[in-house]
Amino acid sequence: MKNLYKSILGFSFLFIAGCTQEAETNTTELPSVAVKVQKASGGEKTHYISASGQIEAIKSANISTRMMGYIQDIPVKTGQKVKKGDLLISISNTDLLAKKGQVEAGVLQAKAAYKNAEKDYERFQALFAKKSASQKELDDMTTRYEMAKAGLDAAREMENEVNAQFSYANIRAPFSGVVTNTFAKEGDMANPGMPLIGLEAPGKMEVAAMISEADIQNVHEGMKADVSLKSIGLTVEGVVSEVSLSAKNTGGQYVVKIDMEAPDSSIYAGMYANVQIHGSGSNAGDANRSVWIPEEALVHQGQLTGVYTIGNENAAILRWLRTGRSTGDEVEVLSGLKPDETFIISAEGRLYNGVPVTF
């Protein structure tokens, strides 16, 4: 019995020693990861309000007619340059020509009636002065004369209206520019208000960008902006020229227009652009509490965002953050990291909670 007791004690001692040795071995087996660290910077930075939009010509028009008729001729094509006053579209005016003949005949008839009434009026004035005509006869002749004059005026107004309709039949360029689109072809029926030709004045471009309700209060006319067009690898400067204060018809977004100060000849209307509006923080008093870190240091897991910091015994510790604005390649940290705290910006191996790091 005594020997059995000694055997159990010996076996237990060996088992505990083995476990201790195994734990020490596992601890020493964790390889360290070489990392690059940085301290979180504090202070307020220039706030860039990001948005996207499309390039538009500042001076553009969809030209239509005010009369109905068949399109007779379209002497221009898409991409063609035109000068102010150049003919864009001719609409058949056969019916208008017939109406013009009727109106001209009406004007001649009204002129003849007016001249006849004028002579009679002058004659009766002379007779009345000699007391050879009564007051009633003079009044009747005066009424006839005024009616003839009004009839002539109405005929001339009708003539002016017909002449104006002829200008609607021959549509001319209201300004010099480039034809961007033709919405109809020869033989089509043109209706009043229907777009027929798209025209834009080149050289003056703007961006119509959509701004969220969280940023619209920080956007004002005169602010500078950077307009980037990835499709052609170009970035130009711009200035905010218009700020809409209603999002009723734009799906909760606010339209901001940015004039491009020096547009390039390779920029065309309809191109997509990314806009960075130079602003300032909405809370100027928060400058001392602002913390900024490089975006490349962030760790994303689902909807969570964090950063690895240095813990006890130089171990990596993942800390979750609440982020805010973005400025270039840096992100504002609203909570989770204090100014001058050290965090890991990059690593040569895989990071996880508790892994030893060297820097």
C-alpha cells in the first residue's frame, strides 16, 4: 500500500511537470510579427466633402418649334459646329403660305376700306363746319372711320403673326456652339414644344454633383473644389457656383453646381466626375479632440472598423473604432483612439489579438 502511494505521487509529479513544460513550449513557439507603427495625429484638418456628378455645358439648349408641321430639311448633323443664326431645321410651311396669302389680301382690303372711310370722314368734317351736315351724320361717319382703322390694325397684326410663324418654320441657332443631338429626322411631324436639336456652347463646363443632407450645410458658393475625371486621368480646379436648398425632386440629395475654371478640350458633357469640395469641419471646437490615422491601417470585419494597437509585452491588440470624415488618404477617428497613441500601420505577417510584434 505504501509503495502504491509513492507510485501515484511520482506519476502526478511527472504529469504536472510535463504540462508545465508543454505550456512553456507553446508560449515560446509563438513567432513575433514585424510591424510598422505610428502615432495618431491630432488637430483639425481641411475637410473635403466628397461627391460625384456629371459634366454639363453651362450654356446648352434643346431647341424646339412652336408650330406643327412636317420636317422638310435638317442641314446639320451631330457634332457639327454652327454659328449664331445658322439654319438648323426647316419645317414645311405650305399651309402657312396659303394663310399668308389670305392675310395679305385681308390687309389690302382693310387698307382700301380705311382710305375710303378716311375720305368720307374728312368730307363730313368740312360739311359740318359749314353746317351742311348734322351732328348725328358726323358721329356716324366718325364711328365708321374708327372701325375701318381698327380693322386695318387687326389685319396688320394678323400679318405680323403669320410672319412670326415663318420664323418658327425656319429654326436657327440661338448661339454659336456644337450640335450634340438630333431628336428627329426628315419627314417626321414636328409638334410644338417637342425637342428637335440639342445645342451646346463648348469651352464652358460645370459639374452637377449630388450632396448628402449631412454635408449640404457645409457647402457654400465660392468654395474651391477638385474635379477628377478618371476616364481621361485629369483633375481640374473648380468653384462652387450654385447650391440647391431643396431635395424634393432629387431623392434626398442636393444639387451643387461647380464651374470648372480651366476646362480641358478633352472634357465632354456627360462625363462622370468625382468632386472634392474644400470645406472646414462642421464643429470647429472639436479640433483638439480630432484624431486622424491612415486609411490603410484600418481593419474591416463586416460592419465593424478597427485598428491594431500595441498592448502589454508588445502584443497586438485589436481595438474597434468609430470613424468620421475622410480627407485624402486619412480617416478621422471619433472614438476608440486618442491623440499620440501608437497603432500598427502595416505588418509583414498576419495580425491577430495577442500575437507578439516587433518594431
